[in-house]
Amino acid sequence: MVGLHAVSSGAEPIARPNILFIVADDLGWSDVGWHGGFSKTPHLDRLVREGVELDRHYVQPVCTPTRVALLTGRYPGRFGPQAVAPSNRRSLPPGTVTLASALESLGYQTFQCGKWHLGSRPAWGPNHYGFDHSYGTLTGAADPWTHKYRRGPYEDTWHRDGVRLDEEGNATDLITREAERRIREAGGNAREPQPWLLYVAFHAVHTPVDAPERFKRLYDGVRFHDDPAKHDSRLRLAAMVSQLDDSVGRLVQALDDTGQRRDTLIVFTSDNGGIESLENHYVGTVPDSPLNSENDPLRGQKNSLWEGGMRVCAFANWPGTLAPRKSAAVVHVADWFPTLARLVGFEPGADLAWDGLDRWDAIAGAADAAPRPKPVCIVHQTGRAVVGDRWKLIARRQGPAMLFDLAADPFETTNLAEKHADVVAAHLAIAEADAAMDLTDLPADLADTPP
């Protein structure tokens, strides 16, 4: 049995828990209630309060790379330039061992609901990478009402198990219904329970930003801005965050109703930080968003190497196993595959070259004060960041490197590169060694595919 850390009196460690892994899209640091934000998120707030708040959980600055790292335990640059930026091309080579295929090999049922964004053709979809069933969009985003992507070859993207599907309804609600159904069906098989992985990748709160009217009514009487367009924009965003919160609450209720709650580890993260304003280029009638997410007090936003782009809202919740606490341990999204592998007893038959680390002890509280064995390296089109417990280096493609002491200056106000040249040199060496492991050329078979 894998050694777990049961903390409640009488709690028995579970060797192979169900895993509900939820990824929000473009959720800003201060969009949520537990960070004092403007949106009402009672369900998420409770899960944070009763679980482990991951205060320094890092991801990639944009969506496709984060999903690559999550499912492979490797940094996205290892797979080529198409995996480093948002792309409709196939991100992973056929046959790549993923978190889903690893758990599937142990007898897990594996489900994916929502956004895929690791290849927008059915042949590149979730069912080819370890998921028994999949539902949602193959592309990176979709209009919440039309379910369409941008105009072009990938416009019609809604599917079930790779087969095109047309449905009426709100996208977030449809995804929630599908995930809820999977939970309830799994919980109904009491005689022969089979552990499951349910990966729910919401489109919320990515543009196009909108939600049903009942979530907007939660903010009756609130004036977000004097400018009517900005007020409407922020209202739509707040409503969409609350809809996301409501959806998570429905999934937890399904766990409670079916008696699976204490046997289920819930992990929640955003795929990157929020974006403060943006235009809508998707097929539908949702307006632009001139006043959108907030990442304050973190610096920067999505698609940047600042903290606001890649330090995100995250927590883990598992009643009876994870004691409520706030963890300051540095965790990266690539850590989840090796962490969960240890948790469930998956032993790779070959070296999977994980960049991520097993961080279960830090998450569970056994080693929260211990330093991270190696810093996190985060690649972006503009450069590379090296993030450790204290120091953060931003090595830019253009311009000198910047260095920040995150222990004393978490909001990156003071560049200490000139004062600590030795630290800069050491971290630049780490960044260069990491870059040397990346594939710089697009895989040959993708050369003629639209991006």
C-alpha cells in the first residue's frame, strides 16, 4: 500500500482514491472569494477552508502548455514549439504516457470533460491519450452558447468521444451535467467499486465571458464601474466565476450523495492567471470584455512570466486525509503526475523523464518547511523563469535578466539582479540547462497542419 498521511482520528489511508481534477480557465488571483475578490464563490471558499490551500501553485503562463505539463509530468518545451504556446496542433506524440493512461493501467476508469486544447482534430483527442470517455471541445475555447470556436477549420468542435455533436444549452452547465453523471454512475456500482479519474477542464472563465441570468442576479445592486460597458463586462465575469463555483458545488454534492466523498481527492487549479481586458473573436454574440479579471496584488497577467501570469488559485481537498491548512510549498502543475503516481502506486515500466517532483509530503504537511529539491523552470515565448523557494529569475529573450526575492518581495517590485550577480549567474545556468532539453523544431508530420 502506498504510504498516505491520514490525519483525522480513525481515518484509514486509501491506496487508490478517486481523483477529481478540476482546471478553471483564465481565473485571476483575486477573482475568487478566498482571496478577497469581487466574485461570490462559497463552494470553492469552503473547499479551501476545509482543505489545503496551495498558496504557491505555479502553472505555465498560457493554456496548452499547462495541460501538457499536467498530463505528462514534463515541461511543455520537451515536445516542441507547438506545445509551448496555445495551439490547435497535436501537442503530444502518439503513445505518450499520460496521467490518464497510467491510472487506466491500474484499473481506473478515466473521463475527460470540457476543454482539451492538446490537438483540435479527433485523431488527436483525449481518447487517444488514456481517457476512456471524453466530452466537450477539442479546441482551446468556445462560445458558451453556440459552443463554436473561431471561424476556420476548427470552428465546430463540440464532441463526445471524438464524434461531432450539436447540443443546446450553456457550455459550463453541459460540462457540469456530464461530470456529475459520471460521478453518480461510478458511485452507483457499490458491489464492484472501481476507482476513477475525472478530469474536468472548464472553459470558464475564458473569453467569451458570459453566464446564465440567474448568476448575474447574484450581483443585483452591485456597480462594478461607472462606464456601462465596463460594468457589464465585470458583471458577466463575476457571474461566470459564480457559475463555475456552483458547478464545483454540484460535483461535490454528487460525491456526498453517492458516499464517495471521503474516497475522493479533489484538486483545483487555474491553467494560468487572469487577463484584465480582451476582445471576443469567437463565433457568437457575446460582447468584448473591457473590464475582466484581476490578479492584484500579484504583478502581471496571463501570457506573462510575472507572478500574475503563473501563480494561480489552487487547493487540494480530501476529508480525513488532508488536514486543513495553508501551504507555502512551491508546487508546479508538472508535479501532479509524479505525485499522484506515488499516491496510487503507479510504477513506470520505463523512465518517463518527469520534470515534476513527487510533492505529496509537502502537500500533506509532512515536509512543508523543507526546501524544494530543485527550482521550477517555466518556458514562455518571451523567455524563461526559474522559481525557487526564495529567488525568481526571469531570463528574457530580449533585455537583461531580472531577479526577485519572492520571500521578501512576492509582488516583484524590486529587481535585485545587479545586487546579486552570483544568484543571477547560478539561475541562468539552470535556465540554460533546461532550455537545452527542449525540442526547438516542429515535428515533421505537423508542418502542414494549421495552427
